[in-house]
Amino acid sequence: RLLLVSNPNSRGGSAAVDPATEALAAAGIDVTPVKANSAGSLTSAILAEAEQADGIIVAGGDGTMNAAAEALVKTGLPLGILPSGTANDLARTLAIPEDPRKASEIIAEGHTRRIDLGSVNGHYFFNVASIGLAADLAGKLTKQDKKRFGRLGYAMAALKVLRQARPFTAEIINKGVVTRVKTLQIGIGNGRFYGGGMTVESSALINDGHLDLYSLEIDEVWKLALLLRKFRLGEHGLWEAVRTARCTGFEVKTRRPQPINLDGELKTHTPAHFEIHPKAVTVFAPTAKAGEAPAPGLTP
């Protein structure tokens, strides 16, 4: 028996439920729908039904997956993903298709993998936690914009943020070494993708037991245009103005508290303590068939 949890406020989450339920029923799997009125109520909705379940399917985007993380850790139940949000970066990392019937086939096949979770100040994240531009973007982008405009809404909000962007001063503490930086953004990734397909780092995996940090230390916002292709490929660390590091934990301090964006949601602020939780969650994931490439964000 699998719980199928959907957030009605997630863009497209409800639309994925019916075709997924039909596909899973055809595979002989009992699905119990559970509706959470908000992302904040997902944990309680899952815990209320978890004792009678063998797994949890979550329909929604990265913010909805993030909201379910605490319940997944508490119950230890495997996660099935029906990607139906705006960016779907966790699904992209795991090579899970957006078509709900195809995503359901992966769940029905029953192959699972263990993946890591990152956390900052006790809040979990699957993909990335960001301070600076991405946090400002999350503050500007309303739920109404996401539902109405989708990825176009991100672009509209990004233009507003870039017009007002200013570098900030921060201290990055890595293995006791303090580095003072002036930066537009600090990103700390657990998974492979974020921001609708940007790559945290070209070799980043969601089950490698590490966090990948970058600090965007450019002096002019327009230079971001030169870096866009490098960010898509995860090669931005080759630029002298982009500081990178890999570790199991970091601390970031700023003069004034700065909001932190976790998988698209603002949940905490600096000072921040980041850490990795290796193999904290089990997910239903596709297995590479003969001649096919493995999921880009998982070890083969």
C-alpha cells in the first residue's frame, strides 16, 4: 500500500494524481490518496497514515518534495516522485520523467536507491541551499506567479532581482578555516541540479556523501550572462571569480541576517550551519537498461 500525497497549491500536482493512480492500480498496487492543504501540513498528513503504508508517493515540485523530507526521515519509508512542479530538479537528478504514467512505472518496478540529504540550521534540502540572488528570487516569486506563469514567472522575477542585486560580505568556514568574501551568491548543493536545470558542479552526485559550495564573487551583475552556459554545465568553478569547495559541512556568517533559499523556499537565515546526511532517504529510481545512460546525479 502506497500513500499518494498531493499539495493542491503545487502547480500541476493535482493533475498528476489521477493518471498515476490508474497506472499503479493496473500494476496491482493499492494507492491511498492523501491531500495536504499546504506544504506545511505534509509532514503531519504523512505521519498520520504512515504506519499502514509501504511507501510514500509525493506529487508536486521541489518545494513539495522538500516539505516531505522530515516525514521521510522519521518514517524511513521509500519515496516515489511524481514531478509536477515548475523546476523538478530532484526528478531531473534521478532521471524521473515528468509524465505521471512513466514516473509511476518506475515506482511499480520497485527499484530503490539511497540518497543523501543536506541540512542548514536543522532544515533539510534535496537540491541546493542558496544565499543571495536565489534567496532574493524566492522572495520575489509568489505562489500565484508560479501557478500562472510557470518557468516564465521565474524569468520575470529574476529580472527584478538582477536590477537590484548588490554584493554582500560573508565569512565561509570550512574545516576551521575562515575565508572572507564579497559575493552575489553562495550556493551549497547536495544534488546535481537546481534552478530548473542549472548544475551545482559537473561531478556532483546526490549520493556521494558531500556538499558542493560555490561563491559567485563577480563585481558586475552583467557578467552573469557570460557564466550562464558554464552554470548549465556545472563548469562555473573554472572561472577565477567563482570560488568552489567540497566538504561534509560548512558554516556561513554575514553581518546582517540573510535569508536562505532551500529547494525554492525561504526557511531560515544566516548565521548558517550546513551538513550532509549520507543515505538519509530511500527513493524509487530507474535502473539503467543496456545501452542507456545512468541517472546523471547518481552513482551507477
